[in-house]
Amino acid sequence: MTDRAIGSVRTRLGERSIHRLVLTLGVLVLLLPGVACDPRVEDAPEADPSPADGSAQLGDVLRIGQDTKVGGWVVLPEWFGVWVAGGGTLFEIDQETGEVRQTGRGTWDYDYVQLARYGEGTIFLASGRKLWQVDARSGRIHQRLDLGHLGYVDAVLYTRSGTWVTASTAHGGVLAKIDLDTGEALDRIEIGQGVHQLVKSAGYLFVGSRDPERPSVLRVDPRTGATTPMPTGQGSIAGVGSRLWVASNGRVDCVDAIDLTSCGGIRIPRAASLASDRARLWVLSFTGSTSSSLYEPDPDQPATVTLLDGVSGEIVGGPLALPSYTPATISAFHGHAWIGFHDEGRVVRIDCDSGRCYSLAFVGLTITPNPSAG
């Protein structure tokens, strides 16, 4: 076993020890008399995380842990490393040292590419009409699937019910469950047109579409194919337990994924993108386009990141001002947020110095699953 592998194992063992300690303390707190825990967000009050409302001290909870020049901006953190795609190249960042390793170049698009977790040491890379399976240890390509029969692939999600992709054509969008050996569509559901986002919550799939003629967010039952319009506006989506969070029009709103009722919301100025990690909900805020030719930076409105409790909707940390005005992507894993900047080929890791950040790994994720999902 290499020194790096040994170090990785030691690090994970240490993290697991910390998690066991936090979990034990959490159980003791729940057993104390007079303490109640309601897992629903009932009419969460609006809040503006700005210095004017007295929450400036929360900005000290978050900090920039790593700032790495990579050459890419689409980020996927997972156990084997932090993968970054962009410019037709795939990179890996060492989570401890920040060292960058180029793992190779592919035939994927220079600008538009998506990364997704699969498991068992494999990640997905989607671009154009192709889907690649990539070894998460070495970056080597395992398999390439041609999904041209579906259209241009723009989102990938692995679930217990199978691997799902969304794709667009000139005639509309499609959500499909695919056979990873052949690329064949095992199930196919028509959805809205445009760039899509795909997340899971409470045994359902949720598809966000940029299509003004159809509902912007659909709930899909993966067993029956039944679709239900969501009572929410168009925007970035993320799932936390049985909650679906939607960032739209300067707000981050919560909808119960099972009964589709509102479970509160909070005002976050310029909220644009969301990422979730257990009960942590990260909110990326910025103004304008991610293209430097269209975006004029405003020093009074820098790009920021804010951390919410994805169960209660409370602000845990932030807003933290970011070192660049053109964020392109945000992802979250194991207590950190990772933000990629398109114009600079730069990746920033956001750390949280509050003990509450660790407790969010264990609290409030008991859900009532979709009965038909099994």
C-alpha cells in the first residue's frame, strides 16, 4: 500500500472516530428532558444574511480552505479525490495537499461537461451524446456509451432504482433509465426542454427544466413513471431528506417531497445555485452571467456562499465573500463545498469551523419514503 493510500485510510479512520463522537453526543442531547425535535420546517421566517441584520458574525464560521488553479470548473468531490473537468481535460485535486494531477484528455466538449457519482470506485462523465464511466482511482476510462438516441445528455443520477439521465433534442426533453452495459433506454419519460438538473428525495426523482412552456420542476415516480408538477418557481434544486429546496428570485424555498406542501423558506439575496451534503445546504449567490463578456463585476455585490441547516432552514454560516466574481458550479461532500470558476479555471474549497457543521451529518434525515419506490 502506498504512503498516500495509508494516509487516506488513517484520515478516514480519524473522521469516522469524530463522527461516532458527534453522533453519541447528539443521541445524549436528544435524550435530555424537555428537548423536542420537529423534523419539519414550518413557515421558516425570512432572513437576509447581510451585516445589516446582525448576522455578520456568521461569516466567520466559513472560510476558504483551498484555492487551486486547475484548468477546469466542473467539480465532483468524492472519497477517492476531487475531480475537476473543463477544457476537454479531467483533473484530480488532492484533498489534503491541493496538488493537481492531470489524468488525461477526452473527446468531450471543451466547455459543457457534467460529472456525477456512481459508486464502487467509478464516476460518470457526460458530454454531448456520450456517457463515460471513469475509474475514480486512476482517471482511466472504463466504458463509453453512445446515448445519441436520447439526445444531448445534460444530467446523470445514480439511484437504487437504476441510473437515470436527462437529455434534450430539438423536439423536447427526456428522462431515461439506461442500461449501463448497452446504453439502451429501459424507461423513457417526456419532460420539459432546455438544460436540466436531476436530484433525488424521499424515493422520488426531481427534474428541473428551463422551459417556460412547461412546469420548471417535475416530481417523477421512478417505479410508475407518474409525473407531478411542483408548486415552486424555476431555479436550482437540491434534496435534503424529504425536503426539496429551490433557489429562485432571491429566495430559497422548501417543498415537502412527499405531500408537496410548503415547508418554509428564507430570503438569500441573489441565490443562484444549491448543493446538499446530508443535512447541509450550501447556497451560491451571484449576479449576472458566468461569461466574462457579459458580466460586469460589482464590488458591492460579490459572489458569496452561505450554509443552511437543510432541515430547519436556519443559517449556519456566511455569507462568505468569494475571491472571484464568476462562479460556474457548486458541489458538496463530507462537510465541504467546492466551487468552480469558469473564467479562471479555478477551484475553491469552503470549510466550516463550527461544530454544528459536523452535527448536520446526523440530524433530521429520517423520512417517509415513496411507497411505490420499494
